Amino acid sequence: MKLYHAPGACSLAVHIALREAGIGFDLVKVDLAKHTLEDGRSYYDIAPRGYVPMLEFDDGSRHTEAAALLAHIADQDAGFALIGAPRSERRLQVTQWLAFVASELHKAFSPWLWHKETADSTKQAVREKLATRFAELDRHLASREYLAGEFSVADAYAFTIVNWSNFLGLPLSDVPNLKAYLARVAARPQVQAALKAEGLAG
């Protein structure tokens, strides 16, 4: 299996999940500014949309979309520790949070806050929406360590996306529970291993 990724991008969530699930894989780095691989080939040749993450399986098939890949990875564990058993309450909670991160956080940050051409009024509206969502997460995390009880693929996704606040200068001082949550996830051994492999931690 190959994971096409860019350091710190949303592909980090899939990278973390693969390590947490104990699944072997190879990392293939993508330059998202140039849309090229390290050998100079165009990434568009294998990924028409040009974004990460993309998983390439041993049969040569390729699949995208972070939330879908995270759910698939979690299902590879017979105990379903990272997502919950089919038809269980935990599974509903985890998939609910996957959807929340994808729609309410991921697509608010990207593309609006990453592109210089985005109007200031749009950026301000996005920041206000994110502040509301961060406050909601802060309240939720006041009484629990992770989003759906034990650590899940939803936490790998939320950690990756909310952590973009550090790159974009969005303050987290008003959401101490969310800030503590990020530190808690970051301290997990497999998360540390993923961060180091992507050059994001010493």
C-alpha cells in the first residue's frame, strides 16, 4: 500500500490512522505547489484532482477522500477499535464526527484561508464560523479525552485539521479544552511517529 501525502496536509490524518491500525505502507511525498512527485513526474497523471490523500492498494487501485479512507482503514482491524463495530453506537458517533470534521472544519479552512486571493471579508466570515465550531468542540471535550470516548479515526482527522490553526495564526486561547486535546493527541506514540516521518516534529 502507498500513501500519497504532503507534510501537514489532511493526508496526515490517514498517515496517523495507518500507524494506529498497525498497517504497513509506503509514504510517497507530493509537492502540492507544483503537483509533482519527488522523481519529477506530474501528480496529475495518477491523481486527476491533484490533491492528497490518495491510497494506492496492492492491486493498483487508487482511492481518495480523507473521511472515506479513514473509515476503510479503521475497518481493517477485526476489533474495530478505531471506529466501532458495525451498527454500534460508537460507530455512529465516530462517523458522525468524521462527517463534522469534513464538512464543518476541513472545508472551512480549505480553500478559503489558504489562498491569498480570498477576500478579507470571506476570511473573516470563515474565522468566525471556525471560532463557533471550536467553542462547540471545547464544550464537548470538557468532559472527555477524545471525541467519541476512546481514540478513533475521527480524532486523527480533527487533530490534523484543527492543528492548521497554528500555521494560520488562529488563536486557541479561548478554547483550553480543545488546546489540551490537541496536545493529548500529539503525545500519542503513533502520532509522534507520523509527525516525525513528515518532518513536523524533532
